[in-house]
Amino acid sequence: MQQLATTSREIAAGNFGQRAETTGPAAEIQQLATSFNRMSGHVERYVTQLRHAARANRELFINSIRAFAAAVDAKDPYTRGHSERVANLSRTIARHLDLEEEFIHQVWVGALLHDVGKIGINDSILGKGGVLTPEEYEQMKLHTVIGMEILHPIEQLRDMIPAVRWHHESWDGTGYPDGLSGEEIPLIARIVSVADSFDAITVSRPYQRFRPMDEAVRMITNLIGRRFDADIVSAFLDAHEEGEIRVDPRTQTASGAAERPEAVV
């Protein structure tokens, strides 16, 4: 009976492979142990199936998010791959901040979806190959609010909404849409802001020439205290020094057009 109790505790703790000894002086105890082991085997199989199903559902969920983000990027041929790059860089920065793995995953998903609101912006504005008018720029800025409204009904994505709504806020309070400043800006949004800006200034578009890596790093560093949180930039620089930040040369084709305000830092 003591051995059965010990095995029960192991199974309750999640060690589903445990089995009780089926030999003993009493036939009733042997039968009880045999039945107990049969039950344990069923539980182990069911838990394994549930884990496989949960893993499959998680992969489907993530792949759906990636497909959605790619579809949004595809509205503007010059931003193709932007969300994926920002997500990967945001995750790298988060890891250099020594954050919990669960939060790092939230950062990655939030960054992947940071521009989802652009699906509600007129294609003529997204694809304009020149400087936006003030009215067009105000429309473009609405993508942060539209993105929040898209994600809010999805309970599993609620924790990622701050990255979507506030990744264009600035440390000094001059950003949008709400003019938050300092630590009023959620950490996830501060991380995505640096990653988003770095990708924007290292990719060539009709309205902006790309900056080389060293120049882009200097631009990010020079905006500590104005646009960016110093701690986030420090983690970004650590990742850069360790060679974890790279620029895809395919995104740096020649361009000499005027710069669009929301594309640069």
C-alpha cells in the first residue's frame, strides 16, 4: 500500500511512466496494483495524445499568424519580410534583456503582428512612392489603433496588443498614438520600437535609401532618451557586438527618392 501511495504521488506530479509493483503476499493487493498500472497506462497515452494535439494547435496558430503578417507586408512590395525580420530582432533584444522565455515569445508574436493594422490603410497610401501629405501621414498613423482593434477580440493575443498600439511611442513623449513617455510605454512596445526602426532604416525603399549597418547602429544609439529606452538600446548593442544582428543584402538595392517621415527613425 505504501508503494501504491508513492507511485500515485509520482503520477500526480506528472511522472506518468511510473508503475506499481504487482507482486505481494495478498491477491487483492496484486489485483489492485495491476488495475492501477492499467489505469496509469491509459492516462499516459491520453496525456501524450493531448500534448501532441496541443503542439499541433500551437504550430497551426503560429503559422496562421505568420501567414497573416506576411499578407499585410505583401500589400507594400517594399516591406515584404519586414514583420518577420522585426520579430526575430525583437526576440534577440529580449533575450539580451534576460527576460522570461514566455515573455520573449510574447515579444516575438507581438512584433510579428506590430503592423497588422496596415491592412486597414488605403493601398494608395501604403504603396505611394514618395513623401506622404500631412493628411496621408495622419491616416498612416492610424494603423496602430486599427491593429489593436483587430487583435482585441482574440483572447490569446491580448498580451501582444501593447506592441501593436504603442510601438511608435517615443521615450520623450513625442510619439503616437497616445503620446506616452518613459516607462509609461510598455516594455514589449519599447523593444519592438527599436527593432522596427532598425529594420526600417536598413531597408531600401522608393522613398528612402538604406543605411549601412554601422550608420544604422549610430542612429539608434543617438536617439537614446528621445525615441528609445537606454536599456533596450544597450541590449540591442550587446546583440550587435556578438554578431547576432544582420542585414539582408537583398533588401538594400539602390534608392534615391525623398524620405517618408514614418519610415525613418
